[in-house]
Amino acid sequence: MKNKLIHVLLKNSPEWSLEMAKRIKKSFRNQKLAQQQKKGGFSKEDLIADLKKIGIVEGDVLLVHSSLSKIGFVQDGPTTVIQALLETIGSTGTLLMPSFPAKGRNKDYLQANPVFDLLNTPSAMGIITEEFRKMPGVKRSLHPTDPVCAFGPLAKYLTATHLGRITPYDQESPFRKLAEKKGKILMLGTTLNGAGTSLHTLEDAVDFVYPVYDDQIFDVQIKDESGNIHQVQTKVHNPLYSVKRNCNALVPIFEKENVLSKGKVAEAYTLLLDAEIMIAVMLKYYHNFGVTMYTPYGDKNQLA
């Protein structure tokens, strides 16, 4: 009930008050980072120890959503975070990160950017993802709104079939393939509300009851790593439905069903999810109760 009330209050707060709150929060965070820097900050070894403690193991196929500022002051910044992740999963593991180009709504982004350049269109998902995108050997999926970067033995398999998918989270997407490979999703200083993109796999797995995709279909050009141009079509999420999401309200269900565990890496609070179990649980609760990120308490509010 408390989380539901907070969600309602945030949705109905005036824009100026939300912006002021963000600025105050950022100021406090910058002060804390400066204090940590004076003390030397967090090392790669510190991060590896915490990653192992929360359940990341050698051989994991791991999709990471991250916020560098939430982790704290890290020695050598995003490079250290990436190296810590790679060393924890080892040479047999595969690391994935989102490299979505839009900071805001995909609909607005595509209206202004009808061309996606695999090698040169930057990631808007934070400095760690952009550093990872530019790393030698990283593969990036050919999707104009929801491209994923991957490094490791399964990188090509996970990213190769994203091209031409009219919706980005179907069975050929990196998100569904992650579940097939019994992968994990790490929310490193992020939340389901802020970065729960894999929740969309439910929408593409069933005849989804809500019109979450916009009526407009976009024609987009994709330039691949060899310079070849691919003409594709894609749907984007309906902004009118996007504002109805309350992803964090799904956390109790995921905890109950052993989808999710909580932990901490440096200063960042984390969620670690089992991708395979997550899609199975989402399907179960959707069919039994009508649970979605838009109706997290059921279609008749029966789980409230």
C-alpha cells in the first residue's frame, strides 16, 4: 500500500517540484561522491567481492542495467565496473548491456532520428553502457530503439536475430534469448521502474490485452558495421500507456516466486533476477490474475 501511494503521489506531483527534488538529490549525491573520492573510492577488487556476494558466478550470462553515480566513486570509473563484471563471470560468461539511443520516449526519438548507425549512434543508458559499447569485441544488436550490446562466447547468438523484429522483445530478441540461456538480470543501482525493460517480454509473448504499442509504425534505416543499409519497420510503446506503468509493485511477487533477490554492490542497492523464471512467473500471473506492469495488483485489483 505504501509503494502504491508513493507511485500515485509521484505521478500527480507538479513537474517543477519533481525537478527540484531531482536537483536536491543530485547535489547530495555529488557531495557524497566527493567524500568517497577523498578516501580513495571503490576498487575493482571491492566490486568483484560484492558481485560474488550477491550471487554472480563464473559462466553467468548477465544483462546489467547500471547507474555509476549510485555505485559510488569508483577508481577509474566505468572501465573498472566493466572489468569487475567481466572478471566475475569469467571467460565462459557473457555480459550484456542495453544501448538504447533514446533518453526519452522512443516515439519522439524516431520522429527526429529515422536512421540508426550501429557503430556511431551512442547509448543513452548511462556512461557504463557507452563505455561498454565502444569496447573492442563487443557485438551490438541491429534494432533501432532497443539495441543490446554483448561480449563473450554467446554475444553473437544473443544479438544476431534482432534485425527486422517489428517489436523489440519477442522470441528472437536478446531479452528472450537471455531467458532461454538461463541468464540473469542485474539492476546495479537501478530499479524496475527505471530500467525494467525485460518486463516487456510478456507483452510480446502473448496476445496482450492492453494497447501498449502505438498505432504508428515507423520506417527506419539501420546502418550495420559494414556500412550496409537495412530498411526496417518498428513499433514503439504508446506514451499514453507508458505513464501507467508501476513496475516496482511487481517486486513482492518476484520475491515470493524466487525470481528476485536483493543485495548491494559498493553503495548501489541491487536486484538480481532470474530471467527464465521471471518470464514464467509473468505468464502465470498474467493468465491467472491479469497481472502486468500496468496492473501489478491484478486486472480486478485482487492482489492489492
